[in-house]
Amino acid sequence: MKRLFFVLFLSTLLFAAGKEFTQGKLIDISSDKESKGAMVVGNVAAAIDWETFHISVQKDNLVYVGDYLAKRKGSYRPGDLIVNDPIAFRIDGDKLILKRPNGEELKTKLVKTTRLESKS
């Protein structure tokens, strides 16, 4: 019984450790708009535009780039993030997850990791 409790306790600690955020620096935010055609509602045609935000975070000599796709007009746009500010983030598989200033998480698709060359 004690062994089972110990194994459950240890697995809980390992699971929780993977959810911890680390501190980095937000170094860039850019976006691209892509037209996905048009939609007709009644007699009115409306363009369908998706906006992809490319968000770059640096931790030590690594730069992580995550893409966030805003598909709808009411979708979140990262206007509350400020370039060169510190930002809490974590990597979860192919996701770069950022902690927004209001405490909510922004999940992006991790598309690139770059090691910066040392200045020697």
C-alpha cells in the first residue's frame, strides 16, 4: 500500500513539473493575413480572412517561435503582449504556451526553435 501511494505521489509530481512555466523575454510579434475566400450571407458577400500571429520568445540562447491562428473576427489578438517584456512560457510537445498578463494561457503551435550563436 505504501509503495502504491509513493508511486502515485511521484507520478503526480512529475506530471505537475511538466506544467511549470519558465521566464523568458518576448522578442517579436508579427502577423500575416491570408484570404480564405468569401462567404455569402443573404445577398451580401463577406471576405474570410485569417490572421496568423508569429510570437518569438527567448530563453538564454534559445529562441522559440509559436504561431497562433485567429480565424474569426472576435478571436483573441495579442495586443496585450509587449515586445521586450518578460513573459512566462512553457513547451508542451509541439505547443508553445504563453501566460498572458491577465493570467490566461495562449496556446500556439511551436514552429521553430533557434539556438543563438555565442558572441566570442
